[in-house]
Amino acid sequence: MNYSFWEKYFIAQDTDITIIGSGIVGLSTAISIKESAPHMSVKILERGSAPYGASTKNAGFSCFGSVSELLHDINLMGESSCMEVVEMRWKGLKILRNRVGDEALEYKHVGGTELFRKNDVILQQKCFDNIIYCNELIEKYLGLTSCYSIKKNDGLDRFEGRSIYNQYEGTINPVSMMNALKKRCNDLNINIFYGVEVEDIDVTEKNIKTKHEVIIPYQKLIVCTNGFTKSLFPSLEVIPARNQVLITKPLKNLSLPSAYHLDEGYVYFRQYHDRILLGGGRNLDIQGETTVDFGNTPAIQTYLSAILDEIYPGASAQIDYWWSGILGIGPSKYPLIQWMDEDVLVGVRLGGMGVAIGSYLGEVLALKVVTSFDKER
Ligand SMILES: Cc1cc2nc3c(=O)[nH]c(=O)nc-3n(C[C@H](O)[C@H](O)[C@H](O)COP(=O)(O)OP(=O)(O)OC[C@H]3O[C@@H](n4cnc5c(N)ncnc54)[C@H](O)[C@@H]3O)c2cc1C
């Protein structure tokens, strides 16, 4: 990259708040800052020529948790912590839908369906036994009644005949979502600089060194790099997790009326127009998928192709396209919100439901930084 004086000056110009990463969290944080403090200047630095992580590569489920995921997370984190995170997801979805609008999101209120394999009898029974308990929790924390119910599967004969339906979930188009957020940033005079990869943050000098040797000073810095955060802060507990996804060519008489997941959320699929989108399977090769490298592997492709044939016999011969994305996970499902010093705030580790939690996290980060700015003035 050979910057001109004008470009270099523009990128490095003094800005109140600098954000690294233009995924859903970076954009939402910038928007929330400008909505609450319009006088503040905000810029975003993004290494890709477009967002290059998870936000434009995901499956577009607007979900907040299935019964098996809730039970898993209650076991991991305890009931109130688990539900706090579920509540964050629900609040995030509400912010996103209000901010962008359902039409621009291509939001479809199809509900979420948790399927079980025929040999998953123990998991299925455990989930069925806990539906009332999970409904009580959802009502207590989210104020939503009768969230989960047992439903008969129509057409998915290779899976257990009864599944669990979440009536409050849906699907979106992730690129439409990001385009709408970018447009909102533009309307709010938030500059997004693409192709700017941050290599180092000097907290003493309060500046950022980029791959192309531009030094960018900052006043307050928010790091929204999710699965890629360790290259900037190796000590933080955020682990990259690749997810591989496929989409088929248009299929005849396809009818998948919901957004489906199985294996405690590790595998997910939905219909997009007359195609099947199917992804996940990271549980097959946890070690191999713990990577920041994009790509597809024969083992997971074979695994997902076999599941695809269970959904729609013969569809594995009709795969149109494969891709992957990188999300950020860790020992807890809580997003990691941490001050690295008084001017550098990190907001990462969104797990597999970042479409939901992303806008909420943006509000939290914005509030923290705007408040810290105000205190110093
Ligand atoms: C395949 C897949 C399917 C998914 N499906 C769903 C789903 O259906 N529903 C759901 O809710 N969630 C889903 N998720 C998770 C969700 O997409 C993420 O949690 C969410 O997008 C994370 O947003 P983010 O802004 O934190 O991170 P990202 O979108 O990854 O954004 C981080 C940005 O930081 C940039 N960056 C990184 N390092 C640097 C650097 N050094 N300098 C400059 N820029 C940098 C990256 O290029 C990237 O654009 C899925 C994820 C994947 C990968």
C-alpha cells in the first residue's frame, strides 16, 4: 500500500474514538456512540476490503438459544449467568430489528427448531423433560410466554419425529444486515477505513501501528476483532473457531419452514429461497477448527454432505458453494468486555449467536467509552 499524503493525513487525523474491526460489533458500537453523543468523532479501522471475520459469513439465524443449549450453558455457567447472556441476545435482536428494520434485514419469522437424531434418545428426553423449566426461565428473564413447545416434524423423516420449536426466533440475510449498518454509519459521518490492518497497539504512546507503516494516534480505542483478538492481546481468553458452511443449488419442492439446529447447536440449516444452507460440524474436529485461517476441509465437508442428504436425499450432489467464517469463543458464553488500560476497551467473544448479541454489546461498549470520556472532561 502506497498512501498519499492526503490519505495518510485522513486516516491518522485526530478522532475522539477509534474502533478496530468493522463486524457487527464495530459498526453497532460506532452507531451507538453517535446516537448517544453526536458531537463525538468516530472512525473504524478494518483490515479487509470488507468485513472479514464472521458478520457477513454467518448463517443468518436470529436466535437466542435452544433447550439443549440452555441446559448446557446452565451446567457451564449457572442459571442466572446463562440467562443473563440469553437476555443480552434478546435485547440485541430487538435493537437490531429496530435499528435496521425487518425489511432491510430480510427478517423471516420462521421460528427455531431443535431436531434430534434418531439415536439421540437420551438428549431428546432430557430436553423434553426440561421444557417447562426453560419456558419459566424465558418468561422470567425475557418476559416471553410459552417459548418452547414440542412439535411434530414434517418431511424430515431421517430425524426423530418430534422436535422442540422456539416460536420467537427467525432468520435474516447477514450481508443485508451489514449493508444497512454501514449505511447508518455513513449517515452518522462515521468513517470506515478498509485495508487497514492493525499490527500493534502502543498503550504508552497511545498510537496504533498498521501493517502499512501508518502510525495512527488514538484518544479512546475500542477493539472489536472477535476471533482475531489474540494477535493484538495474546493474554485474552478468546479462541478462534472456524465454521464451515455450504449452500446448495435450487432444489425442487424444498420445504423447510423453520430454522433448524441439532447436536446442541453445532449443526444448523435453513432454507434460503429454494436452496439449503447448512453449516457447522466443528465438534467433529475441534482442534483443526481452532484456527484463524479461512478454508474448508474434506472431513467436515464429508460430514456436512452426509447430513445434507439426510435433510434432502441426493442434495449432496447439488452443492453450489462452500465457505467458512471465524467466530470467537472462550471458557464462558459471556462476551469479553475488558479495559486493557484506561483508554483501551475490548469487546469480543460473541460465540455462535453474535447476530443477536452484537447490537447489545455495541450499546454496552459505547456507554462505557462515552462515560469514561465525559468523566475526564
Ligand atoms: C459460519 C458462521 C455462522 C454463524 N452463524 C450465526 C448465526 O446464524 N447466528 C448468529 O447469531 N451468529 C452466527 N455466527 C456468529 C456471528 O456471526 C458472530 O458472533 C458475529 O458476527 C461476530 O461479530 P464481530 O463483529 O464480533 O466479529 P467479526 O464479524 O469477525 O468482525 C471482526 C472484524 O475485525 C477485523 N479485524 C480483525 N483483526 C483486525 C486487525 N488486526 N486490524 C483491523 N481489523 C481487524 C476483521 O477483519 C473483521 O471484519 C456465525 C459465525 C460463523 C463464522
